[in-house]
Amino acid sequence: MKPLADILEKTPDSRHFVSDRIRNSRLKSHKSEHKPGIWHENKGGNISSHPFSCALRAGASYNYLLVDGERRLTPREMFRLQGFPEKFKIVGSDAQLRRQAGNAVPVPMVRAVIEGILEIYGQVDKTKAKVEGRIQAA
């Protein structure tokens, strides 16, 4: 698992930053132990922060996921969190990309499941290289 600092963009587009009102209210109500961190705000207004994102949501609750209480994740960051390679082409509106990333099955999880199944059947040594090559090619 990559550290969040390696996944986040250094200079995200200004459109991903929240308004001063939202930022100030978040910063006033929550102090994070994690820098950088992903802040999750539930519908009740409770904020928690983590050194990773525990959920990507395609719907309205997307607005409740903020990087350090200041900005939304960029589409590239969301796909990185899901384990997609840098060469994965990102095409579409931010709303479409949020849905795609939020509904995606994380690539590392698929890999772990496949390897676990192969291990159960004693095939991991024979096919692990093939599986790795196919996943990296995706």
C-alpha cells in the first residue's frame, strides 16, 4: 500500500478546493493527527480523519471526503487509491469519473483474491508470473 502522500497530486487544480466557508468550518471543528489525511464527514456532521481513504463514494457523500479538510480528491487520486496504474486513461467529466472510481473494484484486491484462489489449489507458483503480468498490463 502506498502512503497517501505518494498518491496525492502536488498541485491540484483549483476547482477541487472547497469554499472558504466549508474549509473554515471543517478546520474549526476538527483537528487531525494525520497530515496528509482524508477527512470523512458523515451526515450527522461528525468528522474523522485517516492516513488513507476508507471509502470512495460515487454519490452525494463525495462532498464529505476532503484532503486535509481543504479539497476534494482529484479523479487521478481516486483512481490511484483504487490501485489503477498511472497509464490508465481518465476520460470524462468529474461526476462520471467519481462514479467510475467509486464503483471500481480495487485492483490490489482482485490480485489478492486471484492469488488466494490459486494458492488454495496449489497453482500459485505456476501462474503467479502470468497473473502479475496481466494485472500490470491492465
